[in-house]
Amino acid sequence: MERWLGRYSETLYAVMRFVVGTLFACHGAQKLFGVLGGQAVRDNPLMMVGGIIEFGGGLMVAIGFFASIAAFLASGMMAVAYFMAHASGGFWPIVNKGELAVVYCFVFLYIAARGSGALSVDRALKRSR
């Protein structure tokens, strides 16, 4: 029972990569284009850079195109975002409302370590493994 979904691990990883990347890209779309309930932040260069990393990096992770590099950059950005926006509100992420930033940071770190995997552009182009 330890790995009862083990035979589906490659497919489930690809689905996770796609969902996480797409959701991250949505955050970037909010910042860059003012869509999905967001507001464009064209007057703040730091938020623009964040939006570019979120949108571009999220799409790259979602489709598995240089996902390791994109995820590593996104992971670092989320670590910086956590310390800039949340850490001053207390030690615990659940208290300072930074749990999403922490989850994104570590999921992207895992994706950076594992790579694009199956069902990816990189695999189709023979870059992965």
C-alpha cells in the first residue's frame, strides 16, 4: 500500500507540474494584464519583474519547457516574496499569510530537481533524461 499509485507517478507528476505552473502563470497574468480579478501593476518595476517570472516561468513549467531552470527561478522568487511580504508578520506562515508562497517555493524547488518529466516539451524534444 506504500505506493498504490506508483505506476501512475510519471503522469501524476506531469499533471501536478501543469496545474502548479498554470496557477502560477495566472498570478503573473493578474500583475501584467489586470485579468482574473487582478490589477495591472505597471507602475511598480519589482512587481512587473515578479509578474514576468510568474507568467513566463509558470507557462514554461506547465508545458515542461526548460522546467528545471524556470522552476528554480520561480522558487527563488517565491522565497524572496515570502521574506519581503510575509515574514515581518510573524514566524509561522499560517499566521503571516505566507503559506502559499512557501508551498510554491518548495514545489518549484522539487520541480527544479526533478525536471520536466513525461508529457513535456523537453521530453518531446529529447532534452529530458
